Amino acid sequence: MTNLTPNSSYSLTIRFQVPNRPGMLASVTKAISTLGGSMGQIDLIEQTRQLSVRDITVDAASTEHAETIVEAVKALPEIKVLNVYDRTFTLHRGGKITIQSRIPLRGQADLAMAYTPGVGRICTAIAQDPEQVYNLTIKQNTVAIVTDGSAVLGLGNLGPEAALPVMEGKALLFKEFGGLDAFPVCLATQDTDAIVETVKNLAPVFGGVNLEDISAPRCFEIEARLQRELNIPVFHDDQHGTAIVTLAALINALKLVNKSLVDVRIVINGAGAAGVAIARLLQKAGATTITMCDSKGILAKTRTDLNDQKREFAVDQGGSLADALHGADIFLGVSGPGVLTPEMVRSMAPDRIVFAMANPVPEIQPELVTSDVAVMATGRSDYPNQINNVLAFPGMFRGVLDCRAATFTTSMFLEAATAIADLVKPTDLTRDHIIPSVFDERVATAVASAVQRAARHDGVARA
């Protein structure tokens, strides 16, 4: 498999001491570049007539790659490595979010209004009119990010403590991109009934619930039950966020190859939460021919190992992923690394579209099929066309909270996808630019507006 591109998730800073004479720094940079490290900033920390101490920032492709680079620098004559900082671990140290007061406490008067005795009047007002909780507390702008740690990223069942860094990161993204106050709720249970009851008991504090990293098929039942039993919107991002952004990218990719969603043959590899949600949303958008595969091949009606969600997409003819791809127009991968081969890609129809969205290692390395595909997308930030859920979920929650929607609807998902796709102007649409950047400040606003329109059309908006 082609080596992954160095990226900032494996970034380190090497502090080293060198003799203060010409060519010594060059020996360090040469060693790093020879091994494929991507160098960033170089800082002079201290210098005397005899010695220099410098920091150099390096992006690697993996932990092993980073260790190889460090060892190569240590092996250089007259170079002394003083310290190595893993920049990702440093960024996470102490956590990534905090709680901050919105009002100053400048004296006794402020204290009397913010807390006792003045706060009692607010409590009474809410007790008399429960709807006032949206006006007089944080509920109107607050999201619970709920997980049981059973499906953390692509890493598996790591448990609630190990899931916390992801949920903190999610909270950070909610704040930065949607202006929403979100908080991690990592539950020490993987019992479906217990999760549902716990979230219901926590619901008075929050305006919405974002379910995250809960394994399939349990995630489907948990979301469905919470949607029925709560009066606030519930959104499983691994399902719907992925589906929305995938559809948005696919809308624009199809424009480039002049094909219609109604007519194309689509193969989805990965039949978990994301794969099922993508298939369902594509059908609502007009797709008619979808073949789904899991690790055992095509979801065929003859298989006895399919759960209810997989049976929903079972077809008559079984076979392997390679069989499914023969003559297909589109491959959508939400599975695992290296399952797609160049031969499989070349067996697809002309002007083929490949979204290899497994992270961190995609189903196929883009370099292997650059000349064989019309459009390529991945889940990684170091390749063009990143399919990233952050394009969806901040705006989705911004929209439902602003209009006090009781629930999420399929219309919201479809409208959000169209809004994201429309941000790429026809004049800017290329094979390497089918989706806006996650840092495009228009995205969350456009998605929120689309969601509110859909909410009012569907009759679920309460404000």
C-alpha cells in the first residue's frame, strides 16, 4: 500500500543542539526530508558562539514514521536531541474545552441576582411556565454529546474514558463553527435501556442531543427510542452527518460527469450506521440502484446473518465487492483500509466516482487510481474533497435550536445537503473541489437556514 501523506495528526517538535557552524542545521533537515517527513517551522531557541538550540516541527505519516525520523536525527554526528514533543498530545493536555461565565460578578448586587435570593424568582417563573426554560437558562443553546464508547472513530470499543477526547473535540467544533455550547456525556454503560433512560433523565438541561460513536445496530434503536420519547431533537452524527455530507459531495460530483442520481449504479461498502444512513438518504434523494456490501460481500437475501437494517437493502444476487463493482458508476466506502483495489476501480463504468471515506486509512490510496477516476474523495484533510461531518452537524443543531424544532426530519437532511453543495459555484466546481472547506464561514449559516425552512415546512418548528 502507498504510504500515507504526512499530516499534522502525527506532528512533533524536535528540540536539538548543534555546533554553531555552517551546514549543521542542513544535516538535520536532510535527514528528515530523506525519510519523507514534512518540515514546518524552525525556531532558534538559544545560541552561543559554540552551540545552537533549535526547535523543528515535523509532520509524519504515522507513529512509527515519527519514531523513525527521531531516531535518524539522534543518529547524526554532533547532533544532540534534547527533547521530543508530540504536538497532538500537547494540544489535548488538560482537555480542550472549558466553562466560562457569561456575566461578571462585580459585587453583592450581581451575586444576589445571579444566585440567591434573586434566582428563586427565575425558578418560580419556569415552574409556572416550563417553556421559559428556553429563555432563562442555557437550554436554548446547549447540546449533549452522548456516547458509550462502543465504536470510537475506527478504533472500536474503547469505553467511555477513551471516548472523551473525541467528545471534547466535538464540543470544540460545535462552539467554533456553530456558536453552540456542547458538553461531553460519556456513559459507563452499553446497555440500550440504560442509555435511553439516562439521556431522558439528563434532557431537561439540553436543547438537543448528539449521539456519537455508539456501535451498530444498537445505535439505530437508541436514536429511534429517544426521538419518540423526548421533545428535543436527537441526531446520530455517525449516521446522518456522514450521509448529508456524502450526498452534498455526490450532487456536485455527478454534475462533473453529467450523470443523474436516478440512473447511476451505486455500491456502498460498509453496512454499519454510516452505510445504512447514506443508503437511506440517497434513496430519498432519488437513487434507485444501490448495492450494499459488508465484510462478507453483497447483502443478499439468501444470507442468514443480516440484521434488520441490512435486510432492508438485501438484493437477490450475492457475490463479492469485486462482483458488485463491475460496471458500477459510484463507490462509497465507509468500511476499512485497503479493501478496494485498482483492478476493482478499473472494472467500474466510465467516469467513475470513488469516495474512499475510511479514516485514517482509506479503502484505497488516491495515488493508486488518480488517472482511473473522474472524481475522488476521502475522509482525510490532506487530500482534496474531504468528506467531513463538521460541514453538517454545527449548522444542523444551530438550525433546530434557533427554531425550537421538536425533531430532525429527512427533509432537513436533504435541504442541508443541497445547501452545502450549492456553496460550490459552477465556475469553481472541479474534480478536486466538489465540497466547500470546513473553514468556509458560510457553511453553518447556510445549513442552519436550510434546516429552519425545512422545519417550518414540516410543521416541527416551535419558534
